[in-house]
Amino acid sequence: MLMFSTFVTAGTMYYVLGFQSEYNEMTWMACILFGAIVSATDPVAVVSLLKELGVSVKISTLIEGESLLNDGTALVLFIVLQKMASGEEKTPGEIASMFCQMSIGGPLLGLLFGIVMSFILKRIHNEPILESNLTVCMPYILFYIAEHPKVHVSGILALVAMGLHMTNRGRTRISTESEEAIHSIWHYIGFCAETLIFLITGIVLGGTFAVVEPIWIA
């Protein structure tokens, strides 16, 4: 559905809204890139509403996981299309291979890291500091390895796979004494990350409109 939405958005821009006219010099590939960017979903408002209504945590987790998978798929699609737009000559087989490597290799690597982290958590039982540090450091290590040029898989999809594994099976390896501390730490990290994202978005959009508005007036 995300890929379908990407191409529908690109087709609407190119053929319906006239972005291929002499006044708008956006190419078909540029329209597809824009479609890949805007097709990713944002579940923040939906998840907040579900929490207020007291809906099951499992449903919220499924919605957040689906959104993250959409974000990862959109990023993979954008990277592949960007390489094509930059002039790299690749056959359809090479393009499909690159997409499969990033979209399938990422979750497999994340699942492997999730299993490893579950095993380590089991060995350091009743150590709140060590368990908290492990849950914070392991995702960064995973993302660095996944995005390394020699590995070249999707770091976002790898993190999603590891997170889903920890939610389903790995959380049972966390000791009762550490569970509350880890939950508080990740709740704070999530709050800071969401706040920072919206803050940066506001600054970027504010700076863009500040530059564009004088041009419109002129």
C-alpha cells in the first residue's frame, strides 16, 4: 500500500497537477521521490488517542510497529530511487536485489540482535543498571552495523524487528527489579525524541517559509 500510495501521489503531481509543465520543472523521478517521502504514516496522534481511551497496549504496539515498518520501507524505497535519479545505471534485477537486501536483510539482522540481547539479559538477571545500559546501547550498535557500507541493510527496519522481538519474547528476560527502571528510561527517551523531531521540523519549515515568502511577494 505504501508503494501504491507513492506512485499514485507521483502520478497525481505529474499528470493532474501539472508539475511537468514549463513553470514546474519537476521530473517524473522527482515526483516519485516526493511520493515516497509523504506516503509514510505518522501514528503519534492515533496512539495518544488510544491511550486516552484505555485501549489495549497490544493494539497500540501493532499500530506503532506498522507505522515504523512503513517509515523503514519508505526510506528504503527513497534510497533506491535516489540512486536511480542520481544517474547510477542499474538493471531491474540489481534494483530488486538492492531493495530486497535492505528490506529483508534489515529485519533478519534485527531479529539476530534481539535474540542476542535476550540471551545477555538472561545472564545479567537482577542488575538494573546493566540491563538498562544494554537496552540503550544495543540499538545504537545495531543501527551502526546495519548502515555500515559493507553490510548495507536498513537500520530502521532492523531496529523495528529487534523491538518487536523484545516486546514479544525479550521482555520476559528482563528482571522484575529492572522492568520499572527500563520502562521509565525508554518513556523519557521516547518523549525527548518526539519533541526533538517536531522542534526540528518546525525550525526547518519556519526557515523555509521565511525564505520563500519574500520571493512570493516580489
